[in-house]
Amino acid sequence: MLKLIFWIIVISIILRIIFYFVLPILRVAFTATNQMRRMQEQMKEMERNMNQPPPSTNRKVNRDGDYIDYEELK
């Protein structure tokens, strides 16, 4: 009977160590890895966007008549 109580206490202590120390560390490591991967993907996307030429605009700018007369307010 005493051996059974001893093993229950030992297993209980081991499970507490796992749940309170090991699992949170693994969770933090997993979250950090995911964040790093997401940031790297964002950086690659930004580089792709910067390397693309801007969309060309085929507007003709008519400079005749661009001047707008205005009155100064006092």
C-alpha cells in the first residue's frame, strides 16, 4: 500500500512538472516559430511588391487651361 501511494505521488509530481513547465515552454516556442514564419512571408511579399513596376497610367496631361484663376480672400 505504501508503494502505491509513493508511486502516485511521484507520478503526480512528474505530471505537474510537465504541465506547468514543459508545455508552456513548448507553446511559447511554437508560437514564436509561427510568428517568425509569418513575418518572413510578409517580408517576402513586401519585396515582391517593391520589385514590381508601378502600374502605368496612360493619361494625357493637357497643360493648356490648367491654370485656375482665383480671388484672394481678405
